[in-house]
Amino acid sequence: MDWLIHDYREDDLAAVVHLIDTTAELGQESVFSIAECIGALTTRQPTVVAVSGGVPIGAALACVTGERAWVMRVAIAPAWRGRGLASALLKELERRLVAARVRRIAYVLPEEELLGEGLHNAGYTRRPAAAYFEKTEPASGSVTGPLEELGGRLLPGDLWAKVAGMETEKDLIERRIVLPLAEPERAARHGVRPPRAITLFGPPGTGKTTFARAIASRLGWPFVELLPSRLADEGNLAAALRTAFARLAELERVLVFIDEVEEIAPVRDGRPGRHGVTNELLKLIPGFREGEERLLVCATNSVRSLDPAFLRPGRFDYLVPIGTPDAAARTAIWTRFTAQHDDVDVAALVAPATC
Ligand SMILES: Nc1ncnc2c1ncn2[C@@H]1O[C@H](COP(=O)(O)OP(=O)(O)OP(=O)(O)O)[C@@H](O)[C@H]1O
Ligand SMILES: [Mg+2]
């Protein structure tokens, strides 16, 4: 035999991670991400490492849940493929699993990477009826650091799908805003610059806040709402805005929402106090625009009450009208508000008024 197989030791970490990382590109993929593999290594899940001439050439790792174990990855250095090393590693791994009272060992592999006859020879049976399904949920729950201090959070992943009707707005926002931000490289290939700031305008209750939240949900970015009333509580609104934007700059990615932005940036009519706040926001926007993976969404019922300088080209990429809710949106809204009452004729409420 040209190799020695030993139990994973802490000083193998870098080499094993390197093996997993480099071989993933060669098709030795797995349904377990590299982060999950590192998690298993650091929590000392069963792992074996093959070494030749003092150099790690392969590794096999598993995670155990009760009587079942999942083979997470068998990674073989390219020069050592096709020489029986995968089978040897798997056999050693199995010995450790059986010693840990495992009764069933599962190995989920991409269709094209079935290790030839190796798995059959090693006693594994393919479950023909099994298909692997996976759903990615954005992380939720507690967040820490600047995001928590700003009152921000990750929203559920389905808010975009829950926006009913409004196909024109949805289509526009998807093509101009969501896709360029979600796929910046593709956008660059087509000469599209991802937006950094947009303003949604429309009458009250037409779904501006709903859309802002849905965009954050769709992108999987944290949502931070800057509430003028909350910022004003800190005394000096302009200074509070400056501090909030400084904290926002610390976040890797974020959607910042300012509702009723005309309260912060009203037409500068010479009244004391308001001037400074409008100026401050105008100064902060260019800095915010320099970051990638960030989007400022402002909403207003009244574009006319906004300071004209606020809407000058260069500050906002798009002014998006959010029209009155269409029939599908009205149905969703009425259905939500009448959920407790089954005697309500939602269709009659949704139908356009005839008088
Ligand atoms: N297209 C839609 N699909 C489902 N629900 C919707 C839709 N549009 C609006 N709603 C619901 O209607 C209510 C009002 O919407 P929202 O708060 O987003 O409006 P808004 O334009 O932000 O209002 P305001 O100007 O008063 O801030 C919310 O409960 C929202 O969930
Ligand atoms: Mg709103």
C-alpha cells in the first residue's frame, strides 16, 4: 500500500480543508458545504486522513446523528484518483462509525459522481426511489453587532412571493433592481450598473413598505428601517443620521428603508432645524452609494414635498411609482384582514365600485 490512514488530528485541519476545497472543483462534490465540513472537523466528528510521504492525499469525513451517519465527503487528491484510495478511506471511516454504534450509513452524491462500482462493492445499495430535495432558508433569529443596534433583522424568505398581483411593479423592480443586485457579475457583462438608492412613491397603503421588505427578503439581505421619530429621540436628528449611516457602513450587505422620507428631507423652506437634516441626508447618500451590496429604499406619499435637490440625478437611480393595488393585491389585502370572518364576500369588496 502506498499510503497510511490515520484518525483526523487537529493539525490536519488546513490540509483537509484544502483537499475538500480543491477537489470540489474537480467534481468531487457533496451536498454538504465546506462550512459544514469544517464544522464537523472542529467538533471532532469521525474523520480519517490518508497520507503518503508525509503529505495528506485524501480524507473521508462523516457526521453522526443517533444510529445513522452521513458520509459528508470523500476527497481524493487528483493524482491519487482511481487507485482504490476512496474505498480504503471509506472502509476505515466505516470501522470508526460502527465502533460509535452507527447502524445505517448514508452517502448522498451528485448523480454524475457515483464513484463507479466502488460503493456497490463496499456494500452500499442505491435507493432508486430517493430524490434529494433541499430548500435554503435565510438565516433568522438573533443577530448581533451593528445590525442589532440599528434594529435590523433578516426577514423570512417568502415575502416576494407573497406580494400579490402588481405584476407591472414586480416586473420592473425585478429587472431593474433585484437582478442586477443579485447577480452583479452578469449585470456588469451587460453594462448594467446595480442601483444603490431608489425611491418608491404612491398613495398611502399601496404597498411601498411591502415592496421594500419583499426586495430585502428576495435578496436575502438584512432589513434596517431608519425611523425618523426614533432617530429624533436621540436629540439631534442630523447627528443621529450620521451615526446610523456610519454603523450601516460596517455591515457587509444591507437594505436600508426610510419610510415617509419627506419628513426627513422636506423642501428646504428656510424653517430652522429642518434645513440641516435635509443637508445631512444629501451628504450621506454619496458615501452610501460607494459600497457594494447595499440598497437605500426611500418611500413617500408625496414626491412634491421632497426637496428637489434630493431627487437630482446621481443620488437616486430610480423613482418607482407604486400604483394603487390591482384586483389580485386587493384580494390578498382583504383576505388577510377578513381571515377571522367567513361571512365576508371578498369578491364584492374587491370589485370596482359602480356608482
Ligand atoms: N400587493 C400586495 N399583496 C399583498 N398584500 C399587500 C399588497 N399591497 C399591500 N398589501 C398589504 O396592505 C397593507 C398596506 O401596505 P403597505 O404598508 O405596504 O403600504 P404603504 O404604501 O407602505 O402605505 P403607507 O404609505 O401608509 O406607508 C399591508 O398590510 C400590506 O401587507
Ligand atoms: Mg409604508
